[in-house]
Amino acid sequence: AACPPLSATGGGGCCSVHIHVNVFNAAAGGSILTCRQVLCVFLAWVRFDLVTSRFARPWMWREPSAAPLYATGAEFTWGERPWEQGRSGAERRGYDVPLFLKRVRALMRSPAYADMSESERMQQLFGRGNASAVAALGRSCSMNLRRLTSYGTMEVRRFHGCLNEAVLVRWAAFCVAFVERFHGQDGEERHDLTAGHHDGDDDG
């Protein structure tokens, strides 16, 4: 009973709460965002990942089904047991923020990007296929972008399971407020997503 509820196989045995914040679905409530605004929210989430993780219980901090998004890249894989995380010599797959941003920059710098419609950009960036940029992240991370092309939502998978309705309402309100604050609509939180300081050694 003293052990955290992570599965012994690393497959994710933890009960958690997923909050979907609408950003693309015009039939639902909330602000409709552009792809660039969604990326602004994502970059802010990565920036504050260690902060938001502390809102959840400790057993969620390294839960494989809601993995942290570190700017330096993944620190464990889905298949690693909780007590072996970080020890595997296997190639990291998923949760790869640097690779995702590399793909985003390459797409946004391409001549074809300027001629794409917003829906075409959405598919190239966040589509369900393995060729999309977001395939580098997968869906089992603290902020899942793969639901953008199915439900039109940014899915926050960070929080632990909870039966306290007041806590859940506040957490949902926080997730909505985070998206509203950081989408950069007022120009205060713009990011140069095409900039890269180490383009010459992206693969090194």
C-alpha cells in the first residue's frame, strides 16, 4: 500500500485526470487559436513543466502515460519499469521536445508553408500520422497535441485521479487559464518558432 500506483511493467497503471481545452473546434466554446498560437501555449507548458507537475501527486511526476516534457528531451521510455527509469540504453522514443521543435522549424521555414491553409498546417504539424511533426512527442505526455486533429483540443494529462469536485474544477480552470494566458493573442508572448541557434548540429 505504500508503493505509488505505477504499473510494474511500465505500461501506466495510474488513475489520472485528463482535461481537454478547446482551441480548434468552432462548434464548442472557447477561443479558436491558430497553429502558431497553439505552439506558443506548448512552449510555455514546456517552460513551466516542472512547476505544473508539482500540482499533481508525486506518483504522477514520472508516470509514463503522462510523461514530463523536458526541453532537453526524454529521460525515460514507455517500457521502462518505474525503478529503472533513466537506466535503459534503448533509443528514446516519444516525449522528444527537441525533435518536435526541429520538425516544426523545418516545416515553417519551407516555401510551401506560407501557401498552406490553416487546416493544412494543422495536419502537417499535429496530424495523427507518423509523418506529422507531433509524432516526435506521441500522446502519452503531460500535454497531448495529437487530439488537436480529432477533437480540436489540447489535452492536459498531468493531474492525478481525484474525487474532490472542488479540486477538479480548479484544476480545469487552471488549464483553461493557462491556454488563454499563453496563446500570445495580444502579442506579449510571441516566440520566434523559426529561429534556431544550433541548426548546424541538430543531429549531433
